[in-house]
Amino acid sequence: MKITYYGTSASEAWPALFCNCQACTLARKYGGKNIRTRSQSLIDTTLLIDFPPDTNYHAQILHLNLQAIRTLLITHSHHDHFFPYDICMRSSDFASGTSGSRLSVYGNETTEKEFREAALICGNISQFVTFRRLEPFERILTEDGYSVTALLADHNQPEKSLMYLISRKNRTLFYAHDTGIFPECTWRFLEGQKLDFVSLDCTALSRNWQRGHMGFDAVDAVRKRLTEMNCIGPGTLLTLNHFAHFGNFTHDRICEIENPKGYQVAYDGCSYEF
Ligand SMILES: [Zn+2]
Ligand SMILES: [Zn+2]
Ligand SMILES: [Zn+2]
């Protein structure tokens, strides 16, 4: 299995729109891996996670091939993960070559409602996109052969924000964005799972956030509990993602702190095979 990260920032991007803080000033100065866009990841070539306003940029500049996508998983309704109007660009009014196949979109009740509202601008979208609502702990088998289970995140209550456990050919990835330290019902579900790759929310960096999002300390607490539960081991790849423009952090500074602890630090365009 392979994951490619196209967007690795928190909601305001990094450098953030309108922002002149130290972290954003450093990102503009150094560029490269310090330029982070809004959240989106690709599993192999056909399974996409989230659809932010930066999707168009990911397609035009970072070569995300949207034509190949069969399945789209939405984590939650925050705008940095979900811009439904651009999903409607798959209709024949706006795109050619999409006839004869439907994109299957999965998300929670809130995202379903927002998708249906956006679809009103586009009369025939149901021929090109189907939306199916998922409840926490529901498992589906996608048409491209992935077993996907939605897990409940600690984020933006009362919306049921979803994390995803994705398996194919004996490899399992756990995509944990956006979330604080997981709810107990999710910990119970994770018992007995063997995880080959874990992508963890690290929005808060050195700030000690435990709820809604995580920082370095909360991520360590999650790793400790996953280790004690035998869900992860020495062979598991652990990646941090979804960073906010805090303090005087740069990509290299985050790596200096977190690489020695065994975490990879995601950046826009990076990929991992496992
Ligand atoms: Zn987010
Ligand atoms: Zn800033
Ligand atoms: Zn969010």
C-alpha cells in the first residue's frame, strides 16, 4: 500500500492566508517543504481522503490524477477537508470523459447534508457522484477492493467526525485526522488490530492540546497506548501531519524534534510505501 500526502496543513494553510506571524514569515522565506496546503491524501491511485479547496492546486501542480479516483472518503465538514462545490465539477456540465463511471463518496451526516446542498447547483450530478453516509464503526468494502472502517474522532462535536481504518492485501493504514486523543469507543474498536501505518494529527506542535487536535505530547500518549495494546510495533510507520503555523517552527525543526522519537513528518507531495 502507498500513501501520498498532497496537503499537510491545518485549516488556514501554512503560510496562512493574511498571516505575518514568525512561522509564516519563515515558511515564505525558506519555501519548499515549509509550504503546506489543506488536508488531502491518496491511497495507492484510486482512493482519495478529503477534498479541500486546494484540490485543484494538488491536481494542477502536484499531479494528483483525479480522473483515476474511484472512492473518496471525507473525514468531516471543516472547509479544509471538504469543499463540496468542487466535487460537483465531475458532472458533464463541467468535465468531459466522466460518463460511464461514478465516483463513490463516503462521509458522515453533516457532510452528506452539505454535499446535497452543493449538488443543487448541478442537476445531473447523481449520474457522476454517489454519496453514501457512514456511521462510526460502520465497515464497507469499496469497489476498488479496500476494506474501510469509519472510527469516531474527538473533533468538532456534535458532528461525528470520522477517522478511517483502511485495509487491503494484509496491510492496514489508520488515518487519524482531525482528532484529539481518541474517544474510548474507538480505543475499544482498535483492540486486536495490527496497524502497518498510522497517520496522526499533530496540529498543535509543542502546545499541549489533548482534545480536538493533538500536539507532540498527545501523539506520544496515543503511541504509548497503541504500543501497550500491541496494535503497533517496530515495523509500524508513524507519520505526523496537519500542522498549524505556531511559534517559530519550520519543517526541519519539527523533524529535529520528532524524527529521533521515530516519527516521520509529512510534507506536501511526500509518499510512503509499506
Ligand atoms: Zn483540519
Ligand atoms: Zn502565521
Ligand atoms: Zn477539523
